[in-house]
Amino acid sequence: MTGWALDVRSPGPLRDTVAAWLVGRTGHSVVESEDGGLIAFAGDRGDADQLGQDLVAAFGDDIQSSGRALEPADWRLRWREGLGIRRIGRLTIVPSWLRPPPDSDAVVVLDPETAFGSGEHGSTRTALRLLDARLRAGTTVLDLGSGSGILAIAAVKLGAARAIGIDVDPEAVMVAEGNADRNGVRGRVAFVQGDAAALAPLLGPVELVVSNILREANLALLDPIRSALLPGGCAVFAGMEATERESFLPALIGRFVPSAEATDEGWWAVSGLRTEDSGLRARTSEQTK
């Protein structure tokens, strides 16, 4: 079949949101090019032009796009090219059409879907690395902005007793539940639709929270996440560009003690231990003097 590609340029903070929108709008995976752009696929020129117009309507004039014809190919299968097995810490992430290596420890079977998060993006990989480093067997994990469910599924594969994912998108919840079934962990993983800020404290207390969202959302979730954690619990914040590190850390300190950081292709994540209440009050008092 023939097809059209739409090359999309968006501001860095919007890239994940635009990618997820494109996947949901077209029903096809989105490729991230080496220069940071996004490549979406459409059936013909008219569809590509309409997609570009809809992008501007949804996100404003900062989004730039241009269409181009593709050579004849079966694009239902061509999107698989370049997608292979990934090892991230103790995890091995495997597309469903491949077999995991025999020496794999914890295996997550996952394909790109209409929910964002397949291990092919730097922000997901930084979250997985810090999750792997902080997770202890038998813990309970909250995954905020769960998307495909990869972080919650990975948590139980790495030894968590159970994990709960929260996402505002009902389609993402359905995709995540399907991925949990595929990986045989549905009994230990649950996904709910709703506002993470409201639900996280109600679903706690837990030992570990992972929030792979944009910086603004992570800032808004600092206090709800702290409320959802047991004393001494850990939170992993991802989904932020490396350039946002200096603007996020000051807000983090006082509520959490930074313990580790990770970067991957320009994306940055940090883990932090929940401070004691007395320490938080003291820091807050000093900041208000």
C-alpha cells in the first residue's frame, strides 16, 4: 500500500503530548527522528493535510508539519522496523513478534499502542532505570500517568507485590489492562481512570511512586505524591527534559531528598526520598522568612 508521512516539529515540553495525540488520532505508531522531530503516518495526501491542520487547531501555531509521499509498502508491518529488544537494568522489553533472549531476567512484552510508553523513548527509559534501582521486593507501587502500563507492569516483574496505575485517558487504561493480561500480571496490577492528584493519596500509603509526566504536572503532584508515600518512601519523577532540571530541583527539595538522577537522549529523571514532616516544616519556615 502507499501512504504519506507527516513530519512534525513541536516545542520540547509538548513532544510527548503531541506524540500521544498523533497515535490516538491516526491509530498508527509515531516515530521519533534523530533530530527530535516526530513522524506520523496517513493514508493519503488529503489525510496528511487534514492531520496537519488538526494539529495546529489542537496545539497552536508553534506546531509545524509537512507531508511527503512514501514509497509503496505494507505500512501495517513496516512500522516494526527498528523496533527490537531493549535491555534496561534488569528488564528486557520485547515486542510481541520477537522472542526474549534465554538469559533474560524480568521480561515485559509490549508493542507500541495508542497509549504512549513502549521503552522506545528516553523519558520512559530514565523512569525504568530509577524504578529498577529503587524497587524492593514486596513493595507497593503507584504509577501516575500510566499510559501503556509499562512502569506498573515492570514493577511487578521486578518483584513488587502489586502496582496501581492511574491515567486520565480511558483508552490508555484499556490498553494498559490488555498489556497486563499479555504479561500475565493482571492479578497484581490494576489500572484506574481519574485525576492522579486526587486519587494518589487515597490509594496510598505506598513505598514507591513513579510519575512519568511533564514538568508542570510533576510540580503540581509533589504534595499529593508525598501524601501517598509511607515515611521514607521514594518517588521517581520523569518525563522532563535535561534543561528543566534546574527549575524542578528547587521545588523538589524540602519535600523530598534527591537520591539519584538519570538522563537519556536529552530526557532527565530524578528519584527522591520523602522527608520527615519536621524537616519539611523547618525548610518551609526558613523559605518564608
